[in-house]
Amino acid sequence: MQADSAIESAARRSSAKRKQILDAALAVFVAHGYVGTSTDQIAAAASVSKQTIYKYFSDKNGLFTAIITDVGDRIHNPFDELCLAMGTASEAVPAVKLLAEEFTASIMNPRVQEIRRLMIAEAPRFPELGRLYWQRGFERVLGSVAACLEVLDGRGLLSIAHPDMAAQHLTGMLLWIPSNRVMFCGPEQAPGTAELSTIIDQGVAAFVSAYRPEPRGQ
Amino acid sequence: MQADSAIESAARRSSAKRKQILDAALAVFVAHGYVGTSTDQIAAAASVSKQTIYKYFSDKNGLFTAIITDVGDRIHNPFDELCLAMGTASEAVPAVKLLAEEFTASIMNPRVQEIRRLMIAEAPRFPELGRLYWQRGFERVLGSVAACLEVLDGRGLLSIAHPDMAAQHLTGMLLWIPSNRVMFCGPEQAPGTAELSTIIDQGVAAFVSAYRPEPRGQ
């Protein structure tokens, strides 16, 4: 029992250390770009030795890959629960709104928007990192939104012939302007809570109206 | 008359020279970023003297501002004609499809996508340039899409209570995935003609369905 709890607390320390390095590294990458960032800078920012970074992540590329994977996982985590919630929904608007609120909050998170800018800037020089972000972040979210919409279709609350396309529509209606405004005008121009709430309400209304089932008997 | 035609041909030469510098400068900015680009490099790429660049654009900032303005104008040019076309439309789907095809082609133009990437990368260091792009490019297109949709509402073909929000929905549904795929995965992953055509058809169908007027008599 004592051995078990020693292992558990070592694992917790290791996980906390890993997170400490990832958080510090992201800030350095965002400030200096991928090429402009050295492991020395990251070690200093994370208050760890370079050896510790190599132990956890092998090299700079491994560290950057871990940041992308970590962010992708964090964006994606709420979806298991959301899909379950869709399975007990009885009305389309509140169900789609719950889904919309969740992914909008995840993706408009300032940290995610910073990574987004970094990936867009670096993608031509590091195409494999851009594709990793696309797969681990973007496509995975789209796939999970599509899966949630399929559940609502199955319950007769929406009529969704092409879930992937419908997921494009819902995410695009809600995110195109807020995300681009942050990209072009900076994080201080991100829509506030009230504006995002209006964007979500009107986007959900339009989406549900576009995908409402035909009335019965017609 | 001779003097007039001499002035005209001088104006044509001047306009051609201006375009030659803008085209060459864009390629250099895209390759090296705003900070990494010198007027020497641009002069070499455009096969003109540095003095010529200063004569036309004052300095590097003036040249970059001219690129943004030029691209914004080019994206925006088709809209006057489109708004006129909306005024004679008799069905919603073909009218919205015409509008959608036009702005999708403009914005998915590889040159526009390159500028987009450059602006997103540079916006934190040059916020006034990012905001200029937003105003001259982004907001202006949104405003014009909204104006076209208002014309269709006026003709009873759509029911649009909030034209700006509806313009967000139409542009977001069509552009969110194609543009982000280019940003993260590179221009070679841009959707081809067939895929774009499917995205347009299904986006237009969903949009028209969301904004169809209530049937008469209800």
C-alpha cells in the first residue's frame, strides 16, 4: 500500500512537471516562433534543466508535438459527455446550444487562439506540425460535433443527411467571425461574453431552422 | 489630343509599374515575413530601383498598406455587380449560389490565402496592419454580402431579420473548413473544384432553408 501511494505521488509529480514545461514552452513558442525558440529558453521559462526537458520530450520537435496533442485533447475532452447528453435531449434548440457553447468556449480560449496563430504562421515551414494540429485538433472536433448531431438526428430532433457537412455548417457559423477577429485584430478584440452569447443564440437558431425535420404526416 | 494620349499612356505605364512592384513585393513578404523583408529585396524582385519604390509607396509600410488595400479592392470589386444581380433574382437558391460562388472564389484565391497567413502571423507585431486588413478586406466583404442578402429579403425570397448575422452564417458555413485547411495543411490541401462545388451547394441549401420566408397565409 505504501509502495502504491509512493508510485501515485511520483506519477502526480511527473504529470505536474510535464504540464509546467508544456505551459512555459507554449508561451516561449508563441513569443518567438518555432525556429526562434531554443530549449535553453524553455528550460529557463519552466525553471527546469535542459536535461529534464529532454527526459520528458526528447527534443524541441517532441515538445512542440506534445503541446499540440495536449491542446487537441483538452479541446476534445468535453465531447464524450456531450454525446451522452445529446442521447437524452428532448428538444433541438437547447441540445444544439449546449454543444455550441461547449465547442465555442474551447476554441475561443485565448490559449487555443494563440496556438492557432502560431500553427498558421509556421505551417509552410513545418507542414507535418500543421497537419498534426489539423488532425488532433480540428478534424477531431468536427468528427465529434458530427457524432453529436447524428445522435440528435437519431432522436428525430434534427434531420441530418450529411453529419460531416452539418458539423462544418454549425462550427463555421459560430466561429468564422470570432476566430478571424482575434487572428487579424488581436486577442483584445475577441468578442466578449454578451456578443458570443448572441452569436451562439442566432447561430443555433439558424442551424436548427436549416436542419429541422419535416413536420409529421407530410 | 496627342497630349491626352501621351498622358493616358504614361498613366497606363505608371499603373503597370505599380502592379509589377505590388506583385513582386507580395511574394517577397510571403517568403520572408514583414520584418524579414527589405526594400532592396523587393527592388531586386520587381526589377526596379529602390528610388522607384520610394516614389510610388514612400516606404515599406506604405508598400505593405498598398498591398492590403489592393487585395481588399480586388476581393470587393465583384460586389457592385452582384448586388445588381440580386435585384433581378426570382429564386433564392440560384441567387445565393451566385453570391456564394463569387465570394468563395475571391477568398480561396491562393494569393488571398497567402496574404491571410501573412497577416495572421504579423498581426501581434503590427496591429494596425491587421486591423487595416480586417476593415479593407474582411468587414467590407461581410457588409456587401449583408447588403446582397437584404436585397433578396426585400424581394421576398429570403427572410433576413439581421443581415450582418446572416452574412456571418453564409460566409462561415462556406469558408471555415476550406480556409482553415489551407492555413493548417498548406495550399496543396485546398479543396479542388468538385469539393468546393459540393460545399457551396450544400451550404447554400442549408442557408436558404434556415432563412426561407414563412409560407404565405400562415
